[in-house]
Amino acid sequence: MFHCPFCKTSAHSRTSRYLSDNVKQRYHQCMNIECSATFRTLESIDGLFVHR
């Protein structure tokens, strides 16, 4: 879960899609009804600690 970059309220994920095996693009919407901002994030793996 991310916080809204405008009002800092929690934002819920609305939809997502993989851009590659290690990168996901996700759209979020602010839960503050007065703000309701929609924004996009990129999530990626930046480290691997255990591989079996």
C-alpha cells in the first residue's frame, strides 16, 4: 500500500500489470474522498536473499 503523494492518506491498488518478469506497474487511488487522486507506481525486485 502506498500513501497519496498529495494528501498522504492511504491509497488502494486499483489495477496492475507486469511490464517484465521483475517489474510491475500499479495504479492507486487515494482513499480520501476529498482528494481521490489517482497515481501510478513501478514495483521491482531490488535484492534476492535466498534462492532455492
